[in-house]
Amino acid sequence: MHLQIAIFATITIISNATFLHRGTASTLVESAHNFKNETSMGCDLITPHLVEAAIASSNGSKANYFRYLQKFTPLSRGGSTLSMSMNARKRNAPRIHSMRGHNSGVLFIGDSIVREISESFARISPGTTYRYDEVKKWNWAPDYNIQAGLEAYIRDTRHGGPFETVFVGGLGLHFLYRNGNKLIVDPKGSPVELHRSLIRTYLDAWAELSLKLGIRLIFVGTIPLEDALMHLHPPKGDWAAFYDFSLAKIWAGIDGVEYQRLVDSWSSSMKLNPPIHYFDPAHLARKCGAIRCDGMHFTSHFPKEYGCYSSAFLWDTEIADFLVRIFPGTWEFM
């Protein structure tokens, strides 16, 4: 049943807000080498054992949790990656590179994680036109081809298109939403296999669309959650709306497996010039996820007394290095 309806879909637009602008920020971004040398701004010191100890010592309070972590995350320039504001951490971070691209524009379409990536892109690539559209759920429907929905955004000349580089996501976290404790997709099936079917179907369709349009398409996978951190006081405002926090980590693994399955099916020539690429947000979540104030977003920010600030700048190196590595003829460090 799922495979029969999976070949069709429509897009549910949660917000009509569309952002199209030319980045003007002058933020510079660290190179991967220096990012590693700076101990990921202290993140490499936050081990799973340390996180467990911080949770156990928190008495249910985020303030206690972050205070505990601050004892073990000193920066070489003084202070803590957790207790410094985003602006202060930018000032302490080495400024090495900004980035530029040789194309007409970049489209970001998906959920709040894709939005964070688009905001990072604006910081590291000032002067490049980009657009973000909020799409939280790509829903099943028997009357709408799944390629047509994305193609409409890519070709939309009213809002900056056609776009040559496209980041597309939103197939993960918002399928954890529940209604009466039921998964939106189908509570009768395995949520693991439902996600596998979802990812396989969309990757196949979007790869075909990329070949058709001759664009650079990047699939943004699922980001794992810090479930214990989300529950500490004060919790993320809509934490109760999520079905099962553990699924996000499982689904993130499936994303990579299914992308590799697709790659393995390609001819040698296609592998040299892939029609679709995979950006894995779980990479940063594994390194620094335990410092996300709400347990989900690096842009989340809490009042001073809770000792946690936005760490959105951590995306900058992830995005810059990905684009320069995957598209060396298109993107370069300045």
C-alpha cells in the first residue's frame, strides 16, 4: 500500500513566508583544519558519559545541566563554548575564510534545520542570492507527482528562480509529529520501514529531477535529537508533539544507507557526476548536539540564567567545507 502511494506526493506549506535576498553579512568561517584544532569549540570534550553525568546531576534543570558541562569545556582563549554568546564566540573563533560561488542562486526548501543551514549560508557567502521556503511535511497524496512539486519551486521565476543549487529536506523530524499518539504517516506500519520507503521514493524521484533539470541537488537528512535535554526544564515548547525521540537517530542512519543504495545503483559515469548529493546534519549533531539549548536546534537560545546560547555559527564550517569539497568548480574559499 505504501509503495503504491509512495510514487505520488504533494507539498504541505506550513508558512507562506518566502525569503529571497542577497547575503550581506561579513562573517568569516573557519576552515576544517582549524575547526578541528580548536577542539570543535570544546565539543570534543563533551562525551556521552559526560552528558549522562550532566543529566543525572541536573535535578531536571537545564541550568544545572549546562553548568555541569561548562566545567569541562574550557576554550583555549578562556571562557566556555556554552556560556558565551554567539557574537562573543565569533570574536574568539579564528577568522579565515568566506566563500563565494559561481552561480545565479541557491534554493533552500524544507524544515527548520534547512532554515538554519540557509542562515549559515548567508553568513559565509555574502553577496549570493538565496531563497528559503518552509516546508515541514512532504505528504502522501494520490494526485500529485512528487517531482512536480520541487520542480515548481526550482523554476519559480517570481521568487528568484530558476535555481542552480538546491538544498531540500524535511523528510525527518516533522514526520515524528503525532495526533492522538499516532504517527501522521501511518501508525499501523513500522515507523522505521515507513521512513525507509519514504527516503527511497523521494531520493529516486529527486535524482531523476536533477538529471532532467541539470541542477546541483543536495538532500538534507534527518538530525538526531537530544531527547533527555529536550525534557529538562524549561523543555522545548512543543516537545510533547513528537512521537518518539529515539526514531530521529534511527532515521538519520537510514538516510545514509538509502543514499548509498542509490549511489551503488548508478553507472560509473553517474558516480563521477552524481545527480543528487547527501548532506548529513547528524555529523554536527554527533559532535556538538549536546549543547543545543532545546535539544534540537543549534539556533535555540535561552535566557542568561540557563547558561545556554545559540551555537548556530557551528553550521558555518560544515556548510562551507561541504560545498567546496563536493562542488570545487562552483564554490571556493576567498
